[in-house]
Amino acid sequence: MDLFRRNNALNLNDNTVNGATADIAITTHGSDFYFAICAAMGLSGFIFIGLGYRKARRDRLFHYITASVVFVACIAYFTMGANLGFTPIAVEFPRSDPKVAGTYRSIYYVRYIDWFITTPLLLIDLLLTAGMPWPTIMWVVVVDEIMVITGLVGALVESRYKWAYFVFGCVALFYIVYQLAWESRIHAKSFGRDVERTFMMCGSLTTLLWILYPVAWGVCEGANLIAPDSEAVFYGVLDFLAKPCFGALLLWGHRNIDPARLGLAIHDYGDADAVVQEKKIKPETAASGATATHPDGYNGTAPHVDNTV
């Protein structure tokens, strides 16, 4: 039956692009894996959107951002599974291993298009969770874009100059890791233990996984050490953990966090008031001079962050 026939993508879309043929390319196994990750990304996106519709429109910001990440990744993985979105690039280091022997390797530029869109969204998810101000968020996003672009340029360079771009990207990554591991972590503490826990869980996962991406680049696009099928698994597992798993963890952490606490006072067109107001202190509490305390440690005195939308 047609429903169960073998993956035919590589027969329909061969390894030749503009007259050059990639002789180091994925097999049907790599294509199958890319399609499997594509399905996981798409399913995650619909689940995230479905969970968002259980909340008021003003509280769906993190659902929309996170769903956007996995939907973009879904399209990118479909493209790679179909053996499209790549260009043959001559390898700097020819190998004798039959799995990586050859002259031209498939470099999937569509992967970097995916990252150019999704990694800023992931950082926005994290930095908004930490209540970081917009100027800082925009600056970190620009550094992230530098990291992705230098990774793409390096992958497309055939000479040893590719490693200079690798270094540029690593420097950008180290700055992002510093922001997540230090400044944003400290800032998140000001908003209560529940916000701090959510940021720590998601920020730690992102930091650990993103440090592994340069390793993947080095053994795949850089040094031509592992086969394209293994490249598919390496990047695919990292992306699965960094996007659907990250998204599930983030949305679970945000389930009881009011976005207004993070400076995200969003007005819905059906609301009577234009700004979401903080809960008022009970009169008897105010009269006694006591301070109202959030059950998770938030005392209402977090630093003001104007991220009003």
C-alpha cells in the first residue's frame, strides 16, 4: 500500500545542486530521522497552541512564542528530510572512512535559517521569564544572530578560514551563556521562587544544550568526522531537547505565573482596564504594617520592568 511504502525522498530529490554533487550525504535512514523529528516538532506545536487556548488571550504570550519555535523547526526538518535546503561544499579534511569519504559534503543552510528565527525566540522566552528589560533582550538577540550567521558562513567556507568564523560564533555563545547563567539568573530571583525555579530549569537546560552545538558543528560541518546520518541524529536530538522539551518545561513552569508580575501587562480588547493591576493588599494587612507575601516568595516588590504590550 502507498501508505506504507518506503521513503522515496532521495529518489525524487538527488544530491546534485547547480551542477555539483554531494557525495557525502544522508541516506534513507537520515531522511527518516529528519521526518520523525519533523513530526515531533509539529505535534508539539499543536499541543502548545492547544494549551494556550485554555488561558485568557492576555496570558498566551509564552505559548505563542514557544509554538512558533517548534512550527518553524517542523518546516526546516521537513525540508532536510526531503533532501532539500542544502548545498554541496568541498570538505577541508578528506577522510578514508567510507561513511565520510568524498569531496563534497551536504551543508544544510536551511538549518541555519531555522536557528536564525528560533534561537532569538527561545532567548526571548527565557529573558522575559527573568523579567529582563527590553534593551538587554534586544542586545542578546543581536549577539545570538551574530552567532548563527557566523556558523553558517563558516560552514560554507571551504578553506581553514572557516575556523575563524567558528571562533566568532563561540565568543558570541559565551556571552549568551554569561547572560543566562549570571545576569538573568540573578534578575529572576527578584520575582519569587516560582519564577526563579522556572528560569533555572529552562535556562540550565538551554545553557547545557547550546554548549554542545559547537561540538556538533566541529565534527560535522567543520572537520567532516561523522557521517551526515549521524549529523542528523546529533543535531536532531539537540533540537528536540532544546525546543519541544524546553517548551514543555517552560509552559509547565509558567502555569501559575501571572505575566503582569514580569512586567508583561497586556491589554485584551475585551478588558475594561488597559493595564493589568497588581493585587491590592488587604486593608487589615496594610493597617498592621505587614507586607503581603506571595505563596512562592514573591512580595510584590520586584524591580519595575516596563515590558508592557
